[in-house]
Amino acid sequence: MSAQPASQAVPLPDGAVESRPVAQRLREHLPLIYPALMLGIFFVVPFGIMLAVSFFHRVEGAFFEPAFELANYARFLSAFFGKALVFSLWISGLAAVVVTCVAFPFTYFLTRMRRGSQVRYLVFILAVLSLSEVIIGFSWSTLLSRTAGVSNLLYYVGLLAQPTAWTPSFGALLVGLCYLGFSYAVLVLYPALSRLDPELPEASRMLGASPLRTFFSVVVPVLRNSIVSALIMVFVFNLGAFLLPQVLGRPEHWTLSVLITDQAVFQSNIPFAAAMAVFLMLVCLALVALTLVFGQQRRAV
Amino acid sequence: MALRIEHVSKSFGSFQALIDVDLEFPQGKFICLLGPSGCGKTTLLRCIAGLEAPTAGRILLDGQDLTHAPAHKRGFGMVFQSLALFPHLTVGENVAYGLKVRGADQAQRRKRAEELLDLVRLKGVIDRPISQLSGGQRQRVAIGRALALDPKLFLLDEPLSALDAKLREAMQIELRLLQQRLGISTIVVTHDQREAMTMSDIVVIMDHGRVQQVASPLDSYRSPSNAFVADFIGISNLVPGTLRGRDTVLVDSRPIRVARLPDGIADGAPVTLSVRPEEVHVRPGRENGENYLAGQVSFVRDLGASVEITVRCGDQEVLAVTNPRDRPAVQIGDPVAVELPAAACVVLPS
Amino acid sequence: MANPGRNLFMALVVLFLAAPLIVVAGVSLNAEKQLLFPPQGLSLAWYGELFLQPDWLNAVKNSLIIAVFSAALAVSIAFPLAYFMWRHRVWYAKALFALGLAPFTLPPVITALGFLVFWVSTGFYGQMIATLVSHAIFFVTLPLVTISLGFESIDRQLIEASQVMGADDRTVFRTVILPLVRPYLISGYAFAFVLSLNEYIVAYMVAGFTVETLPIKIFNSLRYGYTPVMASVAVMFVLVAILVFGLIARFGDLPKLLGAWSSKET
């Protein structure tokens, strides 16, 4: 296409350098101004303030006053909060592994289905994904409760001596987290799995490998990077659960997200909450960066 | 291995992909499943491979019923349209994949991989990742991989469609020579009739899920069994007419004598005459004898190596192809007589 | 190819996913004001209560207002950003895009706290506009991703063809780009809408005591006295989500909207 002076609706290739009048360049950037302003004011600024607040001094009866102290961070590294951090990472990671191991074959089968069935499943998964943590927490605490839960069912059937409450407990929280992250994992894995060449597993079967062997020898290795990315993303997603640990777990099971909420709203210690939030954010950003690294690796091959 | 496909039908929901396909293939032949897109040829191949299950009918190999045997137990080698080479394995690992599944050790696998890469004439790439190969090289790896386990049947789904024209022609010949050398029964799916003519011993022409004709390439050309085959294989003039007596077809009330007549067509029934363009002769002026149609030249195409003359005869357009030496002295608009020689006419039911 | 093992596996997963929903639905039908399952005595009374009790109705109103407008605001931010990034792949556009992805990929409590601090500092803490804007920013990610997918799916040749036929930038945008991207705009809005309805922590932290949305009301009910109305709200949420996504599936190509390349009709 020869140079069209003022209007170019066709995207420019990366790195293309062209001399165009300043006024026109400015006009082209018009669409970017509004989003930049909005995100700048309402996202960057809040985070900036939060970062600053994490160094502030907590004042009884009011919110906080400007200062610069590392006391908040130091307190964070104490035994109690350190333990909460470790527990948060441990249970989030465990749930992420379980979820990915189940969601991967599930999504694989889903993408091999006929279109009609696939759409029905997808609508269902999206509906489950949109459920708020409140509803999930409420539902699972009901499901695992003594008066209205699964144990009642097993009691009626005769498999259990009497109905018991299975919540709050580590197991209940783990199940809740798995439930929370599952539909998210499915949606994260869906694009890559649906783009997998269907003839690859077929070729493997023609060469004598059973469907099970094909799954582990061909499907998993080829999509290895997607699996790892999904695992990390679910991990970060799980770290964000703030309600399930309160509803399905005892205080020793409370994760960082819960403590941040607690400190911010009930203990009125916003600087401390901010410090923990900053730390949590750094951990998550590091994990997300890892995901991107894995994504790049795939393209290099 | 004699392959028997016994009254096989396959439906996907309400769509019928295969309708009562009944075929028998002798051992060691090169067979082409030929037809336009959507005719069912790939579905048939996949049923043979075990990747689809027929809705009705059976598939037997040497008398053994394979219909419900899973794909990984059939022992057939297959080359896919997308080639489906495993991206996470090297060339050698791809070729030896089947052997690894069977439990062969590292040394055996390497040796066999080398043998096969030699067979398909690929040197020095055994440890390369797939991404570094050209299209033609990948093609050979796919063939080598499919042959690694000495399969009883060699199946290929439009194997050459991704190659450019020149490479495709070379590969057609190579595949044919390879097959003859190994003596392996081979079934190839293709939509390219030139490809089918080049490579195969037997051509199975399909349309809309049904088998239209099974014959050698030349027989399908010279004696097409219906109008579809006549039109699909090469180019043919299809002239509607009416049968009169046992040896004449009336076209626009002009008598055309024919040498052969298929059974089962009643006197007075409508028929279609199929005549290949290279058999049609165009003469200037008018002729009133048998086997002549009257018409007017509507187009002349001088292609250098051949000359194509299109003549309008009533409602019909008839194409004649000659070489430059025998070219009649006519131009657009001239009245001409078109000869349809008796020996060249094939009568087809309408 | 039918595979009984696979079918069993899929069925078990679906059962796991549906189990809490079944329980909640059952609880919502319980005649007594108790948390009982299986329900003893069926009654649809609690669904009626949802629309009769003023505090629940108020929560519904709040949630709807916030959802409708924050989703629109989110799409309004995401659309020009995605458009710009598609046209000019410059580094600052990509950086802004990453910024747009950040709110949703980080743990919500971090974003919620950030907003809390911000609104306290600017004096809008406790007001509905705070919740509205916070939701819009928080949910910018989903429309951004969806709309970007939509732009990427546009065949460049369509634009070139329309230019050759004499269309200028604005006309190309109006007649070619916009219609092609529209389904993604709609589904982006729908995602943000449904998620905003369901969102708890940001709404709670920013104006939880003054602006009670449905999720906040449910949680408060959970803590301070049980009533099956909560369960009927949960059921309503699920039905709304199924309705919204079902409509998208009906009128659009859902697999493609979620990232599949080609939808195969088998």
C-alpha cells in the first residue's frame, strides 16, 4: 500500500518509523487519553497512596497520619503473620495443583466435544465462575454442615453413624478453594486446548498408543507451558480468597487476604494492612512475571 | 491383506457422510479415494483407520472383523493432512514413537529410525527438532513414521495438499515407487484427479457419500459409469439425448450412432452422451450424415500446445481439442459440423 | 468415540460443581426459617420476600445500579484502549494494556484496600459513586481481554477492501470495525455486569456500611441471623448468570469469544 497521507486505518508494523505532522500524531493518540486518565487516576494513584500509607503511622481513632516508619513491615515478619503467609502460600499452592490436575483433562475432553455440548458446558462453567465467594462459602458451609449437608445423606444411607459437621476445617477450606478456582482454570486452559491440532492425538493412537498413553505422551508434553501458566494463575487467584477461609476455616486457617481485611476494617490499622497488601502484591507480580516467562519460552521453540 | 468394506454407512446426526459403501481391495495395491470436498472419502478413510466408528456395516481385514477394534490396535500406518508431527520430539523420536510405545529399547529405536529416514531419503536430520524442517522434509518424516511399524495398511489423507505444485508432482512419483518397492497395500485420499491417475492401481470415485465407480484410472477415464464421473475425471462433453433402437442416440433429432450401450436403458429413455474433447472433430461447413451436429463456433482458444474450439450446437456447448497441426480453418461465428465418432461415445443414464 | 471412563469423570466433575447449587436451591425452598436440607415442606415464599422486604429490595436496587453503570464505564475504558493497542503496537500502549490487566489478576483485597485508601483520602468514602468507579476499574480487565480478542479476529483485508472502495477512517470504523467488534463489546459488558453483581470485597471495603449491595447483605445475613432469603438470592444470581451467558451463546459464537480459533460444526 502506497503512503496514504492523513488516514491510515491499517495497523502499522512494529517499529515502523514514519514522519507525520505532530498535530496528526496527537490526534491519533486521542483514544488513548481517556483510558490513560481513568486508569491513572483511579488505579495508579490509589496504589501509590497505598504504598505511601504502608509507611505511615497508625493513629487511634482516626485513619492514619503521614510518617515514614518500617514498623508495619517489621510487624509483618513476626511469627504470627509470617505463619499466615506460609499457610496462605501452602494452601493456595496445594489447591492450585489439585485444580489444575483435574481441570486439565476436563478441559481437554471439553474441547474434543461436539459444538452443541461444548457450549452447554461453557455456559455452565461461566455461571459457576460468576458466583461470588459469598455464595460459594455459604453453599459449601451448608453442604458440609451437620444439619443440612452431605453427612446427612450418608447417615440416611447408613454409611455414617451420625451426621457430623465437616466445617470449619482444613479440608473444608481446601475443597472450597478447589471449587473456587476450578472454573477459572477451565477458562484459562480453554484457548490453548481448543487450538490443539486434533490430529496429534490421533496420530499417536495410529502408532499404537492407547488413549491414556496418548494423553500423557503427547497432549501433556505439548501443552506443558499452558499447564504451568494455568497453575500459576490459579495460585494467584487462590491467594485472593478472603471469605472462604473465614467461613470454611478456623482462625488458624486465615490467609493473608483475610488478615488484610481484618486489619483494615476491624482493627482500623490501615498502614499495617497496606504493608501486608504491598507484600502480597509483590509476591503475585513475581508469579505473574513467571507466567509470562513461560509464555515466551513457548514461542521461542 | 485383503480389505473388505461391507455395506458401511456413517451418519453424523442427521448428516449422512457415507451411504452403503461396499468395496473389496486386493493386497498390495495402490488405491485412491477420489472425489470433491464433502464426498465422504476422508470419513471412509477414518473408518478404516478406526478413528470413526461406522453407523452400519463391517470392516474386515483378511476375514477378521475390525469394525469395533480401537485405532491403536489395528496396526495401520497413517499420514495425516496436517502431518501431525509431534512438536516436542525430534525427527528421530517422531519416527521411532511407535516403537517406543511397543517397548523397543533405545538402540533398536535409533537403528530403525535411521533405516526409515534412509528409506524416505532424509539424511542427517535425525536429531533435529521438527520446527527446523521444510515442508517437504516434514512430509517425509511423516511417511517414515507411519511405516515404522511395518503396518498392514498404509493410509494417507490428502498427504500432498500442503506442498507446492512442483514438489507435489515429484512426491507423487516417489510415493508410487515407494509403495511398489515395499508392496504394501496403500489407500490415499485426494481431490486431485491428476494425482489419482498418476499414482493408483484402482480409483474409487465418490460423491455425496456414495461410491460412483471403482476402476483403474484409465477405465474410469474411457468408460465412466455416470455423468458425475465423466465430468470429474478429465473434461467431458455431456450431451443430452434420447435413445432410439439399440445403437442410436438422437440429439436434437440428429442421429448419433454409438458402439457400446450399457444394459438396462429402455428405448426412448433420456440419456447423456459423454464424449472427450480430444475425440471431437470440427469441420467447416455443414455435413448431413450420421454422428454430426450442426453448430456455430463461439470461441477459439489457442494455447500453443493445443487448440480448444467451443461450438454452440442448439442449446449445447461442445468443446473440441486438437493439436495445432490438425487445427481446422475456422474462426468465431463460422458455421461448422461437429463429429462425435461412434467409438468415442459413452452412453450414460440420465 | 464413546468412552465410559471419560463420561464418568465429566459427570463427577459436573456433580461437584453443581452440588452446592443444588443444596442452595433446596434450602431456598424450605418452608421453615431454618437451614435444612433436604427441605422439609416446599415453599416459594422466600423468593417473594426478596422483592417485598425493603432492605432486600434496596440491596437489589443498589446492586443493579452499580452493575449497569460500572460495566458500561469499564467497557468505555477498555474499548479505546484495545482499539489503540490494535492499531499502534507501541510500548506505552502495551504498558497501559498491562495496567488494565492488573486489577483483576491481583488478589481483590489488594485492589479493595487501595480503593479504600483512595476514597478516604479524597472524601468519597461511603458513597455509591465510589463503589461504581471502583467496580469499573476493577472489572476493566475482562472487557479489555474480550474486546482485544475481538479486534484480533478482524481480517485486515476487510479494512483494506473498504478503503479501496473509498471509505475514510471514520467510515471504516463505523461500517467495518464496529459491527465486527460489537459481539465482543456486548459479551465484555455482560461479563463485567454479572461479576459486578456478585462482587463483595471491593464494594464492602469502599462503602460497605452505607451502600449495601446484595453480596454484602448476604454476608451480613450469614453473620447476624440466617434467613432462607439468602439462598433464594443465590439461586437468582445463578439464574441471571445462566440467562446472560445463555443469551450470548444463543446469539454469538461462545467458543470463539472465549478463545477457540475455529468453531467446528460436527
